[in-house]
Amino acid sequence: MASKTATRPTTSDFEDEVTVDTIPMSYEDFLEWYDGDAGRRGEWVDGEVIPFMMTSDRHARVVTILVSLLTNYFLLRPGGRVFGQSFELRSRSLAAREPDVFVVFDAHLDRLEEMRFVGAADIVVEVISRDSVTRDRNVKHAEYEASGIPEYWLIDPRTGRERIDLFQIDDRGNYRAAQAHHDGRIYSSILPGVWLDPTWLSRDDMPNVIRLAMQMANVSTIPD
């Protein structure tokens, strides 16, 4: 099945979604409950914890590709930092989110605390799991839009539903889906040279992230 890009969600996107029971809890209790080594991970939102299910191999592979790609990009073209799973994003006061990946430009690192980033990140990436379809496509879409996060990358790696949506905020503060170029790639509007390729989702092998980062950063050699 061909990968889809920047199209509206359909009923089939939600058909195999799994519902996860939330747990009423204070933020302080959430910090004590959270234990990544023991498999207790989740997000605290409006006085409730949303536990995470275990992710698939493909989900983990996509996250690894993006963290590696963006980290290498900023090593070659300094200007921002990449945060992976298990680091908290507080784009609003009552939501302690844990995106799969997010990017903060150097100009905004004054909002970085030891255990969290407070405010709007510059790019947030969510990779859909069976328990997060509605949360990622609807709830977080609206939340990140309202927070003024410039780009929201939403990636669905589930077999048969592979697709990438890249939402960019417009002058009115609304998200608009970026359209794929003739080469099939979807380009970021705030990271020069960076693009996403939906074919990554259906490949058995991982792309060479160092070569990709060099291409996107427009460098021919790795600096000392």
C-alpha cells in the first residue's frame, strides 16, 4: 500500500484504536508514579495520567531515525536542540506532555529547565500508536495549535495506514497541512533543507541518517 501524505483522516484510521483508562492523579503523584525503567510512562493532563502502551518495533524505528537525523542535522548546522522520549514538554500549564521528539531553537532555550521545557517548542513530532490515534490526531493537534507551536509532524507507521502529515501554523494561528512536492517529500518551513519522506515508513532497512543529514544541512564534509 502506498504511503499517504497530508490528507484528512478517515474512519479507517481509528478502527483499531485501543482505549486506555486514565488515572486521576496530582502532578506530584504523577512524578512519583512515573518510572520508565519499570515501564510506567505516560502524560499528565488536567489532573489525570494517560498511561502509554508498549510501542511497536516500527514505531521505535521511526523515532530512532528522526532523533538521529535531527541530531546530526544540528551538529552540522548548529541552531537548535533535539529532545527525545521521556523529556517533558509543558506547552500549557496543565499538560505535561512527552512527545516522541521535539525541537527547540537556541533562541528559545531560556525556557529549558532541568526536567522539562516550558512553553511552545518549535517543532513537535508524534508517532502514532494504537492507543494514541485520537490523542495525536485530534487532541494534541488542537493543543499544539493553540500553544503556537510552528510545526507539528504527525507520523503514522502502522501497517496499512502509513502516512505523514506536516502541519504548519499560518498567520491566523491555524494549522495547515503542507503538501508533498513532486518528489514525494514534505518540506519543513522552519528547518532549511529538512524534509520527510513517506517511503521511510515502509522500508525494511533504515536510511543512512548521516548521509541524509549532510544532504539536508547542505554540507559535503563532516566538520572537525
